[in-house]
Amino acid sequence: MTLAYVGLGANLGEPRRQLQAALEDLDSLAQTRLTASSGLYRSAPLGYADQAEFVNAVAQLDTGLEPEELLEKLLEIERRHGRKRSFPNAPRPLDLDLLLYGAAKFSTRRLTLPHPRMHERAFVLKPLLDLDPEISIPGKGSASELLAACGTQQIVRLE
């Protein structure tokens, strides 16, 4: 079993409900168990700014799936929740990103680990730190130090 972290985000429909349903879907994956999830956070969109704010979280999984198998399962969950990839950074009912898979550091045509932009995103780092305050991003450093470098990005914990 490998410890993996998945970023969740949504800004269409009912984002909180979408994330809760996605957490249940993650916990029901074969050879996988949801071991923890962060609080929910509201954040401004990055890239394409003319859209609603996002609700974000991070899930911690214990999985026996290989990284590309897990990625395919994440994409299947997104599709079931109505995700369409119309253009980069488009609004979406659900976004699932494989952030970390153990200490894996590699890149294939379909998957780069750690996630290539996670170290620049407060909406990933803050919920990740909820789950492990000492976590480090392979090849990048301490998540808490990386979060400090994201100082201009607004992120608010939801009740």
C-alpha cells in the first residue's frame, strides 16, 4: 500500500456536496481506503479568472493501485460527476488531481509526480498541511515554506 494525496476542487453546481460525494467515491475505489481529508477551503480561480470561486480540499489515501491506475480512476470519477474539459482552467463540477504518490518523482506522457504546479498553489498546500504539518514535496521542499511563498493567493477555510 502507498500513501497518496489527491487534490479536490469544484466551482459549478453545489461544490461542497460535489466534494463530499467525491470523497465517498475515493473511499470506494478498489484496493484503496480514504484515511483522512482536510477541511474545505474557498479560493479564487487561477488562470481563467471569469468564473466562480472554488471549494478545495485534499484527500489522503492508502492505495494498492499503481499511479497511472489511480489517475485513471480519478478521471472516471470526474466524468461521472459531469467534468468536461472544454478549455484549460474552465469552470468544473469536479477536479481531482493526483498530487503525491508516496515519494515518487517521475514524469510520463499522462502523469507527472509530484503534481507539477502543486508547490505554487495555496489551495493545495494549505489543505495538505491540515493532513500533515511536516509534509515535504519531493524535489521542492517543505510545504509550509512553499505556502509562505504563495502569500498573495487568498484562501479561506470554510466552516
